[in-house]
Amino acid sequence: MKAEIIAVGTELLLGQVVNTNATFISEQLAGLGLDVYYQTVVGDNRARIEELLVLADTRSDLVVLCGGLGPTEDDLTKEVVAAHVGKPLVQDPQGYAVLLEFFKKSNRAMTENNLQQALTIEGSITLQNPNGLAVGSLYQGDKSTYLLLPGPPSELKPMFRQCAIPELAKVFPADEKLYSTVLRFYGIGESQLVTDLAELIETQTNPTIAPYAKENEVTLRITVKTADEAEAERLLKVTEEKIMARVGEFFYGYGDDNSLAAVVVDLLRQADQTVTAAESLTAGLFQSTLGGIPGVSEVFPGGMVTYSPQSKVAVLGVKEETIAKHGVVSEACAKEMAQAVLELEQTDFAVSFTGVAGPDALEGQAAGTVWIGLAKKDGTVEANCYQFNRNRAYVQKSAVMKGLDLIRRAILSEK
């Protein structure tokens, strides 16, 4: 079965928004046995959207359109597709109820144009939006099947996983399906990972192994094609074991949407342990990263941002003679910062960050020089120096990732 994706939005053409939806949708459709042959980006223009629909009807069984389901005048997707298949737009009762409830809770008046978010193509299957207001649609036409999804990834992904996949599986039943798992690694680069797994990658047939480099980490997607789910699980497990035998020390978790921060928070919660931080060059980025994880308050009472030498002395109690003798970019300063914040917050672990984010050098230390301290409740404290290259933002993010990994390893070492 052939599928194609049409991303709708002038902002995509202008480069104001990156089209990450196409990658996600392609991967998901592959798991359903649907191969994506074409991907197109089109602006908010009726004639050009219609032109693409006419073309898609000649070559694709499934046409996925993402974007253009909102309340503004340039949100044209539902209207153009409805006209293309000769069906009116009708109000979805559940979507309408969600709209009313949203504006009631927000204590705001609902404008007339918001109603179009609850419209769906007559005769279609309505896809509810777990994270937004615009409903989606799955319509089976005479020539093609059309899947309409919202543009924001935070809305598109849950709608696709929760609502679209079960319906697509009914419309396009497959003898064989793709099953996959994603392994996440930190502390090893893509080139080294591929080198260490060269034998497995070069001889792969089914399952296949695909590496993806991301900022500060690498992911591996293992994919198997089979009609039997139990066999798929067995093959995935066997391949994973072979991978772990080679690079398992760098593995930290599973899943597309997982993160090292989420893994650390989960490990702390399981161990009934807590963490705090004293940040200088990262300026609160570590604590902000933790704060993005739901339920983090169970394991993170708070921390300190002490950017200047004076703040380190006044707030944390770092000794003036330590800074005078060793400087703030030093092992001694990192250790005192970690130990001090551990005692202030009474946690099981404390991590500290001090260094040179750049672009200029500091205290004779090159940009990218970072000291990270780790203090534990048992009284032990250590600090190590790392060198992160590239720009200021990369140095700060890299430091945060290393700090998270140090905590992860410390928790696991105590089990």
C-alpha cells in the first residue's frame, strides 16, 4: 500500500517551522505496513492544496495531511479536502463539547471562528485531540483514503498514536507488520557506536539496526518485520542482547520520547532518593531540565544558581581562599559547591557545575572547560573536568547531560 504526506503551512515553506511531523508519520506508517512514497510541503493556498490532492489520487492509497485544522482564515485543509471529495463539513458533538468546556474553564468568550476546529468531513471517522481543540478526520474516498491531522507535534503525535493507528489498522490490514524498539545511549558518539556494532549492522537482514545521532546522544532503532508478534519480541530481544554485549555500558533507556532527565528522575523515585544542584556556568539549566519532568518534586526539593564568585561565597559558603587560590573554574570550587548545596538541601546527591561557557576564556581556562562536582549523603565528594567544544549553548547542554549521567551511574552503583 502506498502512502504520501502533505504538510500544509506557509510557515513551513518560509523555514519558520521545521517539518518534523513527516519523519514521525513515516515511521508510524511503516509500522502499519504502509510505505511512504512521497512527501510534499504546500502553503496555505486553496488551489495548490487541491492540485496536490488531485495528483495524490493518481498514486497513493493513503493521503496524510498535517496542519491547517485551526480556527484562522488560513487554516484551509478540512475545507479543501471536503470540497475535493464532495462532502460537507459537519460539527462533531464531542469536539464541540470539548471546545465549550475549554472556554468555560478559561473564563474566556469563544469567538465564532473557533467552531471550525470542531468540524469534520461528513461520513468520516472523527479523531479526537487529547492535547488540543482541533479534531482530526479519517475519510475513505472513492480514490484514496484521507487522514487529516493537526500541525503542532504535541497534538499530532498523541492523536496519531491513540486514535489514528487503530483506525488505519482496520482500513489497511497487513499480513506482516513492523515492530521496533528504540535504545538510547549517552557517552558514545555515533561513529564509535557504529564501529563497535559494525559486524551486526553489516550482516543485518531481519531485524535491521539503524543509528540516529542526536545532540549529546545516539539512538538505535531495531526493527523487525513479521506476522507474529511473539516472534517479533523474540527477535528484538536477541538483537538487543547482542548490542548490549558490545555497547551496553552507554545505554540509559528506551523510547523515542524518553530522555536522560526522565530516566534519572524515575531512578531517584524508585530508590526513594533526592538530588539538588549548585549551578554556575549552566545558570539554572540543569534544574530547569529536571523541572520539565512530571513528578520531579518528589525527588528534587530545589537548588541554587550562584553565578558570580561573590554569590558562591555568600550563598553557598564557598571559601574565599579557595577561589583566591584555585579560581572558580577548579576542582576545589566544584567540590565545595556540591558539598555545600547537599548540606543546605539535605539530599542524597548534589551536583555542581562551574566552568567556562564561552566564547571567551576565563582564569586562563579555554572556553568549554567544565568542572562537575558530585557529592553524596555518605560524605564522599568528587569533581571531574570535561572539555566540551562548539558554542556556548552546546557547552551548557553538554554539561547538563554529563551531570545527569553522573547521577544515573551513582544511583545504579548503589543498587
